[in-house]
Amino acid sequence: MSFKPNGPRSTSQLDFHRPKIRWNEAIPTLSKESRRCLQNLARYHPPKPSIIVPRSRSAAVLVALFVGRQGDLYVLLSRRSSTLRTYAGDTSLPGGKVDPEDRSIEDTARREAFEEIGLPRDRNKVPLLCILEPFLAAELIVTPVVVLILDNTLRPILNRDEVASLFSHPLASFLSSNPPFPHEPDTLEVPYHKSFDFKGSNRAEPVFRVHQFLTGREAGGIKPVFGLTAAMLIRVATVGYARQPDFEVSPPHAPSNEERIAWALLNRKVFRDACERDGVDLRAARRVVEAWDKREARRRRKEGEREGSSTSHPKSKL
């Protein structure tokens, strides 16, 4: 993803500060699996974006990882305040919209995490691991920024207007259908992981899959990890642990994140208006959508030909 080049510059990975970390010295308790995960994340660079998105509809979240006592990786999650106008009480990652003074998408994520949970912006105590490709939300395009908390003396300072509480969850558990915690008797019938396929209000909008993971804290009022937050954490875990989840992430023939974003820029009013206001050239987005449409048309034609062939030449039932 890239912004229209007006205002503060933001997009080059070369601008991001990624200090070299001596893993064994920095984190003596780090397990081999966790070390490989962190190394994979630190080496990751997302594909070069082919479309420009409006800065006024861009946002970032901070995926803050830390190492537990047994050397495993955990991610910090928050329970949103019940007084917020949107997504009140939901489980989320710290984040928010890009501000005019933000020089990069990393700055946005770090600023929001500092404002919401008091996480210092010190890049030595909390170094950058990587920045992933953006995700489409209802009215925003959200980029996950992945960092590692090296200083275990840091203590959260919650902005109670936005965050009710803070907790952690094992990163590897976003690749599994099995819970990382023992089931309570009253939750045995509730699966740890579920997914749902949705069709947008516009009939032409592609189907997309939404995932949900229990936190094990539902009895205390903590909601499951759901929707966009779940999708981003699945992606972080997939990149880090270099393996696919034991469930299907997307429906068959689903468009990529970039294709969904391009479609939204052209078809959702909130994005069309933002592109016009920010002066974003949509020709690249049109090319992406046209290429996807042609690919889908070829696929459907081939499927129709195969179905026709099987109908004309039924197999023997002997």
C-alpha cells in the first residue's frame, strides 16, 4: 500500500528503523520455534503495492509481541472501553487513523499504542520486526505494524476512555483450531475457532471469510478475537511460523487483500469520496479489478465447460 504523495512521506521500508537483534543475548529464554518466528518476521517484506490508497482512510494497528516465561511468543490485546461509539467492548489491537503529523505508517501505530496503552515509542526497547500488507475494514484500510517488546520492566498505562483492560494470547494459537487453554465445562460445546463467510451489501462484492477465536476469558466479559483483528493475527502467525493454519483462511477462489482493497476504492462511497478528496488516481485500482474479473470469468467458463462435458458423457455406474 502507498499513500498519495502529499503531506508527510510514509511508505518506504528503507525508512523504517529495524535494528539488528542478537536474539540469544536479548532474550535468553527464547525457544527455538520463537526464535525462528522472530527471524522470519524480521526478514519479511510485503510485496510492492500496485495501488495508491487515500491517506484520509488509512489506519494502522500495532501488533506488540513479547516472550513469555517458557520462551513462547504472546501478543498484547486490549478490551475496548464500553463507552466508545464503535466496537465498544470488542477485543482489539491498539491502533487508529493516520494523523497529519505521522511521517510513516509505523509512526501511526506507535503513536496510537502510546496513547492507548502507554507503550513507549522507544525503538530500542520496542524494535520494529516488520510491516505487513494492508487489510480492508468497513471504512478504513488498516496496516499491521509488528514489534517486539524487549524490556520486560515496561508497565501499561491505560487510557480508560479507550481501553478497559489489557491481556495477552499465544501467537501460535492463531494457526490452530485447538485452544491453548483448558476448556471450562460450560464452554465445551463452543469451538475455540469458528469461521463465517459473508457477502457484502453490494451483490458484486466478493465473498470474504471472517474468523473467530476464543480468548478463554469470556466468563470475565472478554469477547473473542474476531474479524479484522483475527485476520491480521492469522497473517502475522503464518509469516512468523512459516506454516499454514490447520483451517482454510479464505473461501475458494477468493480475491487477495489488494484485490479487495482495489474493489472497495472503486465501489464503496466512503472510499470513492476519499480518493476524490485526496486526489488519488484510480487507474491502477481499475487495472487490478479488471485483471481479477477476467481471471474469474475464465475460471467460471472452464467450470462450465467441465460441467457440460460431464453431463454429456455420464460415467458408467458399473
